[in-house]
Amino acid sequence: MASMVKSFAVIVFLSLISKGYCACLDKINILTARSGREIKGQPEWNVTVTNNCPCTQKLIKLTCQGFQTVEPVSPAILSKDGDTCLLINGKELPAGSSVYFSYAWDPPIIFWPKDSVGVGC
């Protein structure tokens, strides 16, 4: 009986400490589509990052290996550090919300969610 109570206490403890962390990398969707425009001879790409997680995400990092653009992207939306890009300065992206940006380069970059931190999960 004592071991069952201890096991229950451990389960409750673990559920409480894990409540603040719910990275939903598989629920952060990234869609890249060609806009049809050319900027300085390079095709323009529209990128939509959507948080389909049931909770707000912050510190969203994307892989962005080889990312270059001839069309400036506001660092308030996307900032690059090596092969990792930080979305919206690490600020919160509520559940169901999206962030949009465009860039111009060929070939297009494949962005993947790399890391995020759940808020209020």
C-alpha cells in the first residue's frame, strides 16, 4: 500500500512540474508558397507559421540552414543566428495564431520547427 501511495505521489508531482512545458513542435505548421513576384531577379516566397498547439508557444526556433534573402525581413519577425532562426523575438504566439513574412531567394529554404516553449499548458 505504501508503494502505491508513493507511486501516486510521483505521478502527481511529475504532472505538476511538466505542466509548464508543452512544446508542440508537431503542431507548429510552416507553409511556404511562391508569391509570383520577383525581387531583384529572385522569386519571392510567402511563409506562414501557424501555432496549431492548444496552448500559446514562445521562443519558437526554426531551422533555417542556408537562409538568404534579397528582400529584407524584419528582425522583429525573424532573426537568424547560424542555422537557427528565432520567430517574433521569442515572444508568445497564441494558439491558433499565425505569423507571416516574405523573402526572395532561389532555391526556397525549408523551414522546420526546431524548438519552442509552451505557456499556460
